[in-house]
Amino acid sequence: MTQNNSNRPAPKPKAKRFLHGFLVPRFIANEVATWRELGLGGYIRKRGFRFLAAVFIFYLVRDGTLYVIIPYLVVSGLIGCPGPEAGP
């Protein structure tokens, strides 16, 4: 093991989270790693604006479903949600 002479502590290994692969698709994780390596300008030169637009649309659809469509269906009564009177 090599000695680290800097004042910073050694980096901790990243823990794998159970849902990380579900919430962040593999291609998005790869692109984030490329972005971190090249920076914003290098990333745009390599991938172009089309890919950034695709990522934006992906998250727009996902978040729109989670935070707009599903709550609307619950409030309108199309999806059942047990209330406090549904107790034992």
C-alpha cells in the first residue's frame, strides 16, 4: 500500500445502492463519467447537443409521470389510495 502524503483522507470506495441501477440507467452513468472527464465543452464537442436533449427529455418524462400524472390520477379517483378510514 502506498503512503498518501497529502492532508486529504483516502477516498472511500463507493457503496453500491440497491436502486441506483433502476433510477439511473447505465448509459446515463457512463455519460456522467464522460462529462466529468472532459468537462462541459469537451462533452458537447464529443456528443453534441442532441444527446443532452435526449437526457433532458428522458428525465422530463420520468419526473412528469412521478410528480404530475400519478398524483393527478390519485386525486381524480382513477387510482385507489387508502385513506385514514381504511384502517383495521
